[in-house]
Amino acid sequence: MDLSDPQQFSDAYDRHHRAAYATAYRISSNAAQAQDVVQDVFLRLWRRPSSFDARRGELGSYIRLMARSRALDLWREAQSAGRVSDRLKLVVDRSDGRTDEQPAAQAERQDGRNTAFAALRTLPEPQREAVVLAYWGGLTADEIAQRAGVPLGTAKSRIRLGLAKMRETLVTTEDGVVSALSRVGTLEAA
């Protein structure tokens, strides 16, 4: 079968899109996500029709395997995003739950937090994402690289450059931010 031929590709889609959808839906339990998986699988097949080798197996099996792999990737990403969200909620809950402290200490800590977030907002998006995923998300540089689709060295550089830019921003502010600066500095060791 020549999948680079539009008519043969259309026939293959008509024959196998339901099986790909069913495979993706069993994993994700989400109709919209399963449709996205089907679209992604057939788009990849359209762009690289030579990736299917009929000598290695049937086209239907190949498409279902691709759908399964893509659906699992999306499921894992959702699980990881959920863990990041849960960790962020814990950080917020922990910091907001201290009502027994003196107001001055709370105000100082909140001021430092606001300054650190302001410094974070000055970073370019790729660096900001890397720093947030490393610090609050608890992801390793390798996990950040996989998530962003970049080489490991690029992910490490984004974290390092982001932290350096934040440190420069925080150093130029008043002395009350020293505690926020020291917390940001501990990220480099991670």
C-alpha cells in the first residue's frame, strides 16, 4: 500500500480511524482527546508514509499501536501536570495556613514572595517554564527537556540562565529580599 497516494491514504483512514479512536478512548476516557490522537496519528502517517513497513505487520496494527502510544503520552502528561498542580496547591496552602504568626513576619514573607514572582515574570517564557517546573513542579532537567521537546543541555541552560536572571533582579532590590534570593539560589544545586 502506497500511503503517499491521497486516495490510498483516504481508504486507509476510512478503514482504520475507528479502531484508532477506540484504542485512544480506552486509555484516555475522553472523546475529544481520543479524536486528537486519531488526528495526530494520521497526520504523522501522512507526513511520513514511509514509516509504515508492510513487511513488519498489518497497517491496522501499526495505526492502533501509534494511537496507543500517543494516548499514553498524553495521559502521562496529564498525570504530570496534575502532580505539578497538586504541589503548587500544597505550597499555597502551606504558606496561607499560618495564621498564628505575627503580621509583620507574614507581610515580610509575602513581600519576598511577590518580589520573587515579579522577577520570574521578567524571564522569557522558555526560561520561566523551566524554572517553574524545576522549582514548584519538582521535575528533573531530563523531564523538563522531554516535556519541552528540547535537548537536555538546552533544558539545563534554561534553568541556569533563568535563575541567574532572577538573582540579578533580586540582588538589585532592597535588603528585605535576601531570604527570597537565598531560596532561589538553592535551585542551582537541584
